Amino acid sequence: MMNYNELADLLFPNIDKAPDYYEELYPERNLKEGARVTRFAPSPTGFLHLGNLFTCSVAYKTAKASDGVFYVRVEDTDQKRKVEGAVEIMLEGLKTFGITAQEGVMIDGSQKGDYAPYIQSERKEIYQAYAKSLVKQGLAYPCFCSAEDLEELRVQQENEDTKGYYGKYAKCRNLSLDDIKENLSQGKTWTLRLKSPGDPDKKCFFDDMIKGKIEMPENLIDVVLLKTDGIPTYHFAHAIDDHLMHTTHVIRGDEWIASVPLHLQLFRCLGFKPVKYAHVAPLMKEENGNKRKLSKRKDPELAVTYYKQEGFPSEAVNEYMLTIMNSNFEDWRRVNKDADIDSFPFNLKKMSVSGALFDLVKLTDVSKNVISTMSAEKVFELSSQWAEEFCPSLKALYDKDIAYAIKVLNIDRGNKKPRKDIAKWSDIPDYISYMYDEAFKADYELTGNATPQLALEVLRLYKDIFDVNDDKDTWFGKIKDICEPVGCTPNVKEFKQNPDSYKGHVGDVSTIIRVALTGRTNTPDLFSITALLGTDIVNDRIEKAIKHYEEVK
Ligand code: GLU
């Protein structure tokens, strides 16, 4: 009979703390009933993409909606793949989308909270204490198999349904203490493996908060818990950390779902109460009628930087993400127009099982809505920050006269039905171009009943009566007054009843003026535009339009 205590001391001579010590050091959290503790657990290997942001946002909202805790833990057990500065970039990225953790690793690299350290590479002794305890209970053992041994195993198992280190294939499972001592004295490196209690005839059942009830075979594999350098694998670290940090809901990408039987088995072997799992399916895209995963290679919109570059406000991305996270969000928003997005009662059960459909067109609509309700000052501030980085020409226009820029952005803002011209900051240069002479592009194409001949007559009259000091009613009165002398009617209804009696109606007259001043047939309020452009520019543009129509007529 193996003396497990002796084995444990042999493998971990320097570990003098038992799990009890840590259980006491990291007591239960003092939270109200139903509060959920969730976390974002990035590996510092890359950059934030929309999928990470989406999953993280689900975790954040789950904690928020229950007055719980959302914390950040850095999973840096794979030192080889570690990218310097990756965590800071990820946390900065999250912050732009309104996600900040109240506990764990902070943006400045500091750690905050009672369950520290929150960086796995600083928790080696903790993992080893639990590992030692598993060895003492005969639930883990050292494995001396080399890479070649494992390769050989792979070849042997070619026709085997269950592949991996288990049962009769687990060569080191039943080594005697003397064998182990011998291997150690030869200086052989070892990994620590779980002695899996899995039964091939038994199933593992669990209830995923998103995917529902799931049934899978029990785990049979003697997985590696500690690598040769004593650093844990993801599986082992997950069980210990989420237990000691009292995570209630592990919310993560669904690539981990196949590992749940192993994770639940680890919790059992370690004597922990299991956590609840919520596995988030990857974001999907519809293409030619088929749904597929968003792909790093094919879809620029998967990169979080895409939204920054295009100038989608983070509020809009958040708002849109919530519409595809929880199907009842849009209804809630209709009733709670001005409510803080964080007050939405987020519910994991309302998530898509197969993957939310991410649609840039829909995001664009949501963003137009969000921007239409912002103040001109806010639009200016956010778009000016964007322009500073991505559009120097817009920044230069803004800087000429900030007060003017804000007035331009304020046209039609605050109306009952605000216009929705801007979906992203990169739409602004075009949207405001005619408000600046250096950006204005004339286009004298007319629509409706307007002809070059009619335009000439209208513009000649308008030029003489236009006065920048007119109020809106007087200004519009003058436009109506132009109608009759040029053979139009100020009354649209009247025109519709007797279309043959008139050359056009007041709408056509306005269009002619609009086209001359802006080069477009559709703009926000023409009166505001005219007043802001001022006498000189209005006169100049009208004269140029007159010249144009004289030539083409
Ligand atoms: N570090 C893991 C990853 O980046 C986290 C998975 C989890 O949330 O448990 O995939």
C-alpha cells in the first residue's frame, strides 16, 4: 500500500501550508442573497476582440444586475505566450465600453481586493498546497512520461474511441513509491496528474445557465494538473481560483464546454462546492443566408479597434450588444428611453444558445439613434477626440471656430423627432461639408418639378429678398412669396389637385434653394443652415448656382 503522505512530502518538500490555511484566508464574501460574483479572466496573449468584449460584458452585467462583484484575474500560466502590455490594453479597451472591475487587476497593474493575488503566476504556492493535498488523498500522482512516451501513446490509441492518458494507458498511475523515488533520483522531470475517478459507464449532468441541461460522459482522463515547472494548467487553476475567489458564475466562451465534466470532477476531488457555468456562444454573422462565426481573417468588425477607427461611440456598441444579448432589451428601451443602460435587468437565461447574430447594419441603426439623442456639445467632444486621431482634416475645420462647429452639429438636434444622419464620427466630414466653403462641393442636380429655368427665376428673386436677420417665419414667408411670380403655388395640396396649372410648389422652390446652398436635395433644417452660413456665403453660392443654370438652360 502506497504511503501517500510520504509521496506528498517527497514531491512538495517546501509546501508547508494545507488547504485549510487558504480556506480561512479567503472566507466567503459578505454579499446579499442572490448577488453574483463573476470575472473576466484574460490570458495576456493577445488583444481584445469583440467576442472577448461580448463575453466579458455578459459577466459584467450579470454581476451588476444582482449587486454582485465583477473582478479581473490574469491567467498568465502560459509564460511562453505572454505578450507584454496585453492586459493593460485589454483593460483599457474594456474601459472605453464602460466596463471597469471593482476588484482584481486594475489598469495600472495594481491589485485590489481581499482575494489577492489575482495574477496566476503569483499563486504558485496556493496551487501546490492543493496539489499536495490531492496527492495525500491518493487523487493525484507524478507522471514521468516524456514527450516521446506520449507520442507513442498517441500511435497506440489510433483506433481507440477515447484518447488520452487514462486507465491502462496511464503508465505512471500505478508506480510504486520506490519507482517514483528512483525516477526522482535520476533527475527526471514530472508533471502531476489527476487520478481520475471517472467511470466510463457514468454520465455527468449539469445545467448551463445559457445552454440549459447538458449530459456528457464523465471525464476519464488523468489530466495534467501541474506542468513540469510546477505551474498549473488552466483546468486546475480555474477550479482553485474560482473556488477561493468565490466566483458564483463562471461565464466564458463555449469552447470550454467540453471541459465541464473534468472541471466538475476537479471540484469534487478538491472538496469544493461547484460553481454555476454559463457558456457564451461565439458571435455569428449571416452571409448568403448562412450563419457562420465571425472570423478574425474575414471580418474587420471582429476587432474592437474597428469601432474606434470608424468612430462608433462606445455607447452605441454597448447598446447594440445588449440588443443581441437579451431579446427583451429593445422593448425595455422603448419604455425606458433615457434610463442608464446598467439599470436594464440583464438575464443570462435570455441569451442565444447558438450564438448571437452580429449585424453591422443593425449596429449602424442603433448608433444613429444613440447619436441623435446626444447633445451637440457631446457630439462635438467625442467626434473631436476621434478626429484628433483619425481625421486631421475634420479636426482642422473644427478648430477654426469651435462655437460654429457646435452650432452646425446642433442643427435639428433636440427636436421631438431628431434626424438620424450620423451613425459614426467618420460620417461627419461629409455631413457637415457644405457648412464650410473649403469642403463644400457644388452639385446642381435638381429633383421633383424643379428645372434649371425655374431655378434661375427662383434664385434671382431669392437673392434679392434674403436677409440673414429674418426669423424662421419671415424667411419661410419670403419663400412662399416667391412661388406665385415664378408660376408655382405655395400650397402643396393645391398643386396636387391641379398639377397642370403650376410649374411646381413651395417644396420645389425650397429644393432649388437647398441645392444651390448645400449641393444636396436632403439636409436638416434649411433655415438654420442659411442663418449659420451667413450673408456672404449664401450670396456667393446663389450667384454661382445662377451662373451654372444660365449656362445649362
Ligand atoms: N484564460 C481563459 C481564456 O482566456 C479564460 C477562460 C475562463 O474565463 O475561464 O480563455
